Amino acid sequence: MLYIVPTPIGNLQDITLRALEVLKTCDAVLCEDTRRTQILLSHFAISKPTFRYNENDDFSIRRCTEVLESGKTCALVSDCGTPCISDPGWRLVKAAVEKGIKVSSLPGPSAVACALAGAGITGGAFTFLGFLPRKPGRAAKLLSGAYGVGNPVVVYESPYRVIKMLGLIAKTLGEDTPVILARELSKVYEEWLRGTAAGLAADLGKKHKVQGEFVMIIDRPHKEEKNEDADF
Ligand code: SAM
């Protein structure tokens, strides 16, 4: 049995009761980084064997798959949030499905859902791109294609590249493109920055240092207050 277990994106109190129950009762925890997961497990006084997996390391995938095939109940976690969402883990889920091992996916923290809910811009469709490619040409192409679909676009970004990414959005989609930056969600310094791509790039550029994790939501210039297509 493989349980996919989301873990907090910043605030340890966001772990769910069911996530704790699975972590306490499973036979082994399959993790992206054993040291990071040990910190989480220790915080909740849980002691379990851990196995590291890495999508680019066939050996680690084979070893974790063998643990699953031996009949053990495993919890799959990543460093933060929901495994397989801009995080590794999908190869293990695929292997479990192919081998007929039961998979159960627990709901829980994920930065994309948290940011979109707090943005107040849509209750309906959006396009999630995760991390954009490093090459500006490829990123611009992906961005304009996704934005062309007509829904808000959500991307993940690190503090080191957020200004560069705002510049790319301004250049590709227009300087006045509305952007919402959700920074350090669920943490003490949680912050919401709203403005245009060019304006936010200029504001952040004035800071001595940009810190924290970001979710970027690229909104539409002329929002319709009512979503005619939604059935809720
Ligand atoms: N699997 C995770 C999830 O379900 O959201 C995402 C992991 S991905 C490697 C990490 C990225 O998620 C960060 O670079 C940032 O863009 C976003 N992120 C994670 N935690 C965040 C937080 N507390 N506030 C804002 N963004 C966050």
C-alpha cells in the first residue's frame, strides 16, 4: 500500500490528522531528503525507517519499489507540500500502479492551492506551470501559450529569480499584466504583493535582498467578475 502524504509548506501545524496517522502507522517513509523528513518526524515524535528516492536515480526508485513490493505500507513524502506537485514522487506512484499496489492520495498542503485561494481572482479554471524552464526563450514560449488559453497562470519561483521572472512576464505578456505574488505562505512573514509585472519588478528591485518562497499568479487584465462557465 502506498499513501501519498502532503506535509506542511512552512507551518508545522498545517499537517493533517490523517497525515500524522499514516506516518505513525506505516512501515516505512519514502522521502525526497531523509534528513529533512527526519526533522519533521522527530517534531511529531515519530520514528520510522526512511528510504530516499530521486527521480533521476534508477537505483533509488528500484529500491523503494522493492520495499513496496515486499508488502510494506509506505508513506510517500516530499520536502514540503504535496509530493508529485513540482516535486519528485511520480515515478514511485507509477511503479505502484503498474505493479497493482494500492495507492491512496491524502489531501493536504500545497502552495498552488493555498495561493490561488487567497488571490481572490477565480474560483474556476487556472493553468499551473510549476517552475518555468531556465532558458528565457523556452519560458516565454510556455508562458505566452498558457496565458493565451485565457485563464490565470500560476508559477512557482525562488527568491533568486523572481525579479527576472517578472521582467520576462512584462516583456512577454505586457508591462501592465496584473501579477499577485504570494510570499512565505503560512509562515510568520506571509505577504501578498499585488501590482503589474513591471511595477512589482521595480519595487522588488529596490529591496536590498529578496527572500522567501514565491507563488506567482498572472492574472487577466480585464477580469470578469462572474464566471459564466462555472457550475458552482
Ligand atoms: N510540492 C510543493 C507543493 O505542493 O506546493 C511544491 C514544492 S516546489 C519544490 C517548492 C516551490 O513551491 C517553491 O519554490 C515556491 O515557489 C512554492 N512554495 C513552497 N512553499 C511555499 C510557501 N510557504 N510560500 C510560497 N510559496 C511556496
